[in-house]
Amino acid sequence: MSQIPVAKPVLDEQEVEAVRRVILSGWVTQGPEVAAFEEEFADFVGAKHACAVSNCTTALHLALKAVGVEAGDEVITVSHTFIATANAIRYCGAVPVFVDIEKDGYNIDPDLIEAAITPRTKAIICVHQLGMPCDLRRVVTIAARHSIPVIEDAACATGSEILWKGRWEKIGKPHGDIACFSFHPRKVVTTGDGGMLTTANPEYDRKFRLWRQHGMSVTDAVRHGSKQVIFESYPELGYNYRMTDMQAAVGREQLKRLPAIIARRREIASRYAEELRGAAAAALPIEPSWARSNWQSYCLRLSQDLDQREVMQELLDLGVSTRRGIMNIHLEDAYSEPGSHRVATGLRQSVLAQLHSIILPLFAQMTENDLTAVARAVQDCVSASKLAIGQVG
């Protein structure tokens, strides 16, 4: 029996040829392809500036550094996210302050943010979890009231949209101060690995470009293209957070595919909703009227009567791969040390989501047979419960 994977990147000869072109050009690290990818990505999301880096974790680190987060500061975010979100905060010597997620979804609960703010709060990181936009309007409004920068962890949200002042706009315009993206193979767009920062602030963009290349005062492109001898300097501490031209060449091809990829993923999500609406003991994800997800992942909330691991194993035995619900950082050993984080609210919804959610296969190449097989397997595995499917609650 062939196994249906959770995710599969869309890659073919177009990406192979793009990498071949770069290799034969002789310029394989950060260079003209990276610059072109940045320009095209900025245009796609509607941002004034886009800066490519090695991955989304480094993007988050630079974003926090740019808004002035330092040792001893606090940054409000969620525990219910990949560990990189909080790790980037700790790289700055700051403390992650965790608040709970919404009861009917997987994103930060805006009602809990204000109570978590203290004089030490220097930023808010809101996560667009699983590709579903969070309630940015409310987050940004609260942050503005307290003059706190907002960083969007948009690792999963390339191509997702939000209704903003009556217009549909892409996540990454950005609507906060800085948005950070991932191009890991699990994401809708991949460069193997890689990340991007978008912002409307030219000073932030200048800092990103300085810091990503060891703090070097002159870029390789400027130095190599100069008719005069140039000696670079290093005015401040920087990092090796560069993207290669090989990765960027792949990213440029991926951007061309993106509208079609997202359209297909939305079709699959719609089909799942139709096929699973009559299943028992599971709740479908909710897409708010003001959001359009790229459907990076399709996450079901199981009834608490069902054992998550048993359901996942049964599905695996039926040829369907799944993943457990999103992790909670505060439950990991790396965050067991006193002072490694602060919990500002109860995290009941976050814990329930991790324990009772499963992520189903969703990728653009899924066939009708794949969709039918997954839907039937889920129906079979959750049929023991008498609870009817509904919305998460």
C-alpha cells in the first residue's frame, strides 16, 4: 500500500533548470538571483521592502533586533507554535511571554494580549498558524495603543490574505511592522530552506541587509562591480544569515507557480470540508470571513473521547500519514528552566489543541483518489464516537 504523505513540495524541471543556470553562471551565493527574488516577492505581497535570509528563524531574530529587543525585555507571543518563534526571542536575551490561543482556532487570542503587557514589553509576535491569518486588526490596534511593535510570524502564510480596510491584501504587506516568512519544504513555497523579511520601514530593511552579511559595510555585488578598489569594513556585529543564489533561483520559479498552487490547495480544503462534514467526533477548521488561508495545513480537532495517537496510528495503517497538532513550547525541556519564559495567562486552549488535533495530508499534487482515501480513512477512524462533527468549540 502506498502511503499518502502529509506534504509534498511542487518541484520539477523548471527548478532544476533554474539551479543549473545559476551554477553555470559562477555566482552561487547571495547575488543577483537573491536581489531579483526579493523584488519579485515584495511585488507579490505588496511590500515596499523584502530581504532574503537563510531561514525564518534568522528572519525573526533580525526582526526582533531591528525593533530594539534586548536582554531583559519581554516579547508577547503564543506557546502554541513551532519552537523557533520563542527561540528567536531568547537569542536576543529577552523573555517570551506566552498567552493562550482562541477557543475556536489556533491563533493568538487578542482578548488576552493587553493583560500580558508590562513596562518590559518591547514587541508582540503574532503567528499566522497553519497558514490561517490571525486577527491582525485587533492585534495591531492593541499594540498601537501601547506603542509596541508588531512582528508577524508568517512562516506558514505565504499567499494567505486578509480583508484590510475593505480590501483583500496579502499577508506580508506587512500590516504590522515586520513580517517573516519560511521557505522550508513543508511550506507552500520552498527554496529547500530560506526566509524573507518584509517591511515598509526603509531603516529596518537597511539593518537586515547589514546584519545578514556579518555587518559588512559593502555588499559583494557592489564590491565586485566597482571600477575602483574597495575595502569593506565591519562597523557592528553581524551574522551569516545569507540566502544563496541557487535557493533564490528556485524561489523565483516557485513564485510563478504560487497562484495555481494556492488555488489547488483551496480546492482540496473545500473538498475536505464537504467529505468530512458528516464524520463523527472531529471539528473542521474555521476560516473567518475576513481571512483567506493558503491552507498550508488542514487541522482537525478530535473529540476528547478519542486518543490522538491511536487515531494517527490507525490512519497510518490505512496508508494515510498525519502529524499531531502544533506543539506547545512551554511543555518542552528546553523551556523548563526558570526564567526561560513567562506564562501570562492560562494555556488551556493551547494544550487542548496539541493533544486533540491532527494534521491531514494536503498538497497540490493530491489526486481525487488520494482525497477520497483520506476522507474515508478519517471517517472510519473516528466513527466510534457518537459526537457529530461541527465547528471547533
